Amino acid sequence: MTGNGRRRSPYSVSIGAAAALVSASLLTGCGALPGATGGSREPITVMTWAPEETKATNMPGMPAMAQAYARWVNSQGGINGHELRIITCNEGNTATGAATCARTAIKEGAVAVVGSYSQHGRAFMAPLEAANIPYIGGYGLSDEEFTSYLSYPVNGGQVALLAGNGMQLAASCDRVALVRPDSIAGDYLPPLLNSGLAHGEQRQAADIPAAEDAGEYTAVATRSRKRAGEERGCVTAALGERTAHFFDSFRRLPSDGRDIKVSSVLGSVDQLLVDRTGGASGPFEGAYITGWYPDAGDPRWEPMKQVIQEHAFGDNRIDPADAGVQTTWIAYTVLKKVVEALGDTEITPGKIALILDRGLRVNTGGLTPVLRWRYEDMLGTPGFPRIVNHVVTFQVVRRGRLVAQKNGFVDVGPTLLEARSSRA
């Protein structure tokens, strides 16, 4: 947990390990995007980090989306005349990597960390706070993203997805088995799912911890199917990138005659995964999926898709249906609005944080509710008080496509408030 202490001035540190983590392909001199045309004002530098090439979850599309975004705004003269310079960093799914990325952001003079992914909030947030650098639009995995006074989340994080997934399953399942990471972060998920399930007749899901980096999950799949019950049983999994491995093991189990529904959350299952596992004839046909944003086919994503088409240069790391890519787009939408609102003043970390604290409204084109981070805009529940966007979407796989199961957003704020005891 972080307190509400006074903000401190930025400083630089020297770290020998940073060079291996910074994406050299983006840096020219001090970090300018190659080919950028920029405006007449001082450039602004930001960082986006995510894990890449690890044995657990990898999110290469997030820094790749940041690169494409910078090419787009710089081709138009920058943001309010400022060239946008991007530094990327491989967080490596480790606390050491996350801390090193944060210190690299400080060393390179980043005014913000934007649209990034890490579950090691304790490791990265402390250095950012010491340097007064805001963290805008993290993926939502760590406690610190929802407690630090310098974090500005754009979604409700994993907690909103799990509570929403419980609500989505409550109407269709008599019994649910939850397969989740055997980790500290994973330990928080069952109570959140159960808070959503409480909207139906079921009260408790069977909790089945599993290794995040396993190659196959036959034993775990067998346990989950057994715990799903005899009728109207459901198995939901939130294992990140390894969710595909789990459901592959699940579908290979010998048939026992039961029709067990499968479910997950966006970030663990997306359209790309549905496609490569067989589409309409694959294991996810009929699956219930809970997301933060509208489904990938929604026309509100067209501006992002156009930027990807014109400025990503065929970069296959970027999948427009990926929740990490979508979160990065929304986070950079916030940054753009902030820089424009600051006008002619020098862009500094402190000024970015101040204008957000004072209630700057950010319209994301309907991809989220209007975002604002005043004290009165925050959910305020213990454990994740800084949630300002506590809506989710219910989706389902029909004929091999992820589509809306229910139109519009579903507010899980009251459910999260009821789940406060889960964060004890």
C-alpha cells in the first residue's frame, strides 16, 4: 500500500542492467522514434513496458501498439506540437525486471509510464512514486495500480473481470470450478468470482490453483471437470496466456456425457485464440467471456484499427482484439488529452498528475465511460479504491466469433464493494 504523502521531484538513477531491457529498435540517440516528424515544441518521452519471450504470459502487442500510436501522432505533427518519443522495456514477468524498467523510465526522463503490463506493482510503483512519474492505464493486475496516488487506471483490472465473470455465470451455472494461477495475485480471484456468483443461487466456486507456466494441464482439467457437478456445470479459467493450454488439456479428456460450459475473461481468451483453436468447431464455441471493453467487432474500435493498419507496418505482434492492445490505445488516448489540455506549458510528470487529479475528463469514444480521477469519481472500496471505471461487458463465442452476449456495459461496482472482505 502507498500513502498520500507529498509528491517529490524527479531524479535520475544509473543502472547497468537497463540497456538489455530497453527496446533498441525504438531508440535513436536518447529515444526518438525513427522517422518521426514531431512538432516545434520540446519532445515528450514516455515508456511502455510489458513481458516478452517469457515462459508465462507475454504481451508484446502493448509496446508495439505504443510504437504505432507514436508514429501516427508524430505524422500529424505530434501531440499539441510535441513529438512523442517512446521507450519500451521487457518487464520479463519478474519483480527485478519491473523495477529495472521503472528506473529506466526515470533515467530516460519519461514524463509518464503509459499502457503497460506487470503484476509486480510493489516493485515498479515505489521508484515511480519517488520520481513523481504517473502510471497511466496499466493492465490492472496489481494492488498498487488501484492504491497508488500516481496510478490512473482506465479499467477495473482483474478484480472487475472476475466479479463480472461470476455475474455472467450466475444465470447459467449451478456449479462452477475456477482454475486460476497458483500465486499471490491468483489467491484474490476466488472471492471476487464468488461475489459475482452470489447474484444467482450458487455461492462458492471450486477453487483450483494451477501453475502459470505448465505445458499441459491434464490433472487440473480432470479436477475441474469433476468439481463442476453433474448438471449445468461450468469451468472458468483465468491463466493468462496458459489458458489455451488448459482448455486444450480439458477438451482432450475422455467424454463423460456431460455438457460442461467453459468460460474465461478477455486477456486469457481472445478472438485470435478462438480462431487458432478451431473457431466454431473448437473448444470455445459457446464459451462465456467477460471483458472490459466492447467486443472487437464494435465500430468504436475503427479509429484504432485504422492507426494499426496505416502505422504498424504489418507488425504481427499487434492484434486489435487483444485486451492489452486495447488498453494501450485507451491509455494513450488519455495521454493525448492531457498534453492537449496542458496547452503551452512545459510537460512534466507533476503537471500531468496534477491535471488528472483536478478532474480532467477523458472521452474515449464510447470504449469506456468518460474517465475522470477525482476523489469523488473513485469506487473507494478497500483494496482497490482508485477504480474509476467499474463496468464490464458480457461476450459469448457464437459461430466462432466473439460477440456481445448483452448490449452495453454491466456495472460491477456494487459487487466489488460487497467483496471487500476478500482483500483482508
